[in-house]
Amino acid sequence: METVKPLRRYLAEGAAIVVSILLAFAIDASWEGWDDAQEEGRLLQALEAEFRSNQTMVTFRTEWHRDIQEALLALLSEATSPQSTTSPDSIDSLIGMASWFNNQSTFEMSANDALVLSGKLSLVSNEGLRQRITAWNRKVAYVTRTEAQDYDTFSGIWMPYLSTHGYLPQISNAITVQPGTGEADDGLKVPTASVPFDHRELLRDRRFQNVLLHRLWVQLDILIAYQQLEPDLLSMLRLLSAETGGEWAEN
């Protein structure tokens, strides 16, 4: 009996030690899981804010390129009109509007990159959302490449033609409104010749008509790219809001 009692005590003490070790592991795992959940929440909230910003910018850039598109269409219409009654000043304003360009990507990607490139994507528990996040990078890359055409055609085609055949100071002074906003442009006004240049003469030049069409194609490409991306952007906002409890969760 004296031998049995110490054995039982040793077994009880051993069991208590094992239980305490398992409990410590469980508590540690619980804290680690809680930390991961907190980090996931912070990352998804930052990503949701970034998507909201991108949605606002896509809306703005859509109006921006539509205004330029309308100016280009108006110039092409004037070019094919046998008896145009549009004033030289109005033509200058249309050329000025068509001379705006976007030389940077519309999209903010810092939160997305921080999540994907830092290796923290595994913290996102929603597998479908993880897949959509990685696919989003590829879709934005396509739209960004399409956007890059705007500056390429401006610098490589539009400006060389106008520099050779037009009068840039006069066109510059005719730029009075920013596309996409309707707000006044308070740019620097430069001295011009006393005798104005009539840019309506350019409209009869087939080379200028071709340049106008080229610029128009680029605007159409960009607008189509935005249109195709927008459903994915809105869908991502709903998914992120569902995870974070944002206002888009019920939309």
C-alpha cells in the first residue's frame, strides 16, 4: 500500500504537468490566432479604403476621358462638315481640351502590394477573397498598360503634329476648363502673336484627321478598360465590406 500511494501521486502530478503544458499550448495558439485575426482585420480595412479610393478615381478618370473623347469627336465632326460655322476660338478650345493627357496610373496599390508582396496573404481566411486579391493585380496591370497609351500618343503623335502645324501658345491660352471636373483652369497665360492663327485650317488636313482618330481610339480603349474593370471593383468592395462590416456589406 505504501508503494501504491506514491505511484498514484506521481501519476497525478505527471497528468497535471501534461494538462498544464497542453493548456499553455492552447492559450498560446489562441493568442496567436487572435493576433492573426487582428492583423487580418487591419489589412482588410486598409485594402477596403484603397478600393474606395480607386472607385472614386475610376469615376473621375472616366469623366476625364469622356470629355476628351467628346472634344475629339467634335473636331472630327467639324473636319467633315462642308460648311462649318464654328468660330476659331471654339476650335482652339476643343483642341485645348483634346490636349489634356494622363501620365500616371489611376490606381493606388500600396495596401494591395503590402498584403501580397509581404507574404501576408495567407492571413486572409476567405479563400475566395484571396484568389480575387491576386487576380486584381493582373487586371489592374492590364488597365494601367492601356492608360499608358494616353501619354504615348500625346507625346509621340499629338504634340509633334501641333508643334509643326499649329500655334501652341494660342492653344495653351485656350485651355480654360479641366476635363472631368468642369472647373476653370488657371494655368499660365502666355504672350501670343497679334494676328491669331486659324486652326480651322488644320481640320482640312487628312494627317490631322488621322491624328484625331488615333487619339480617339486611345480614349475609347481606356474607357472600355474602365468599364470592364468596374464590376470587379464593385464586387471586391462588397467582399471586403462583408469581411470588415463596412457599409458595402448590405449593397
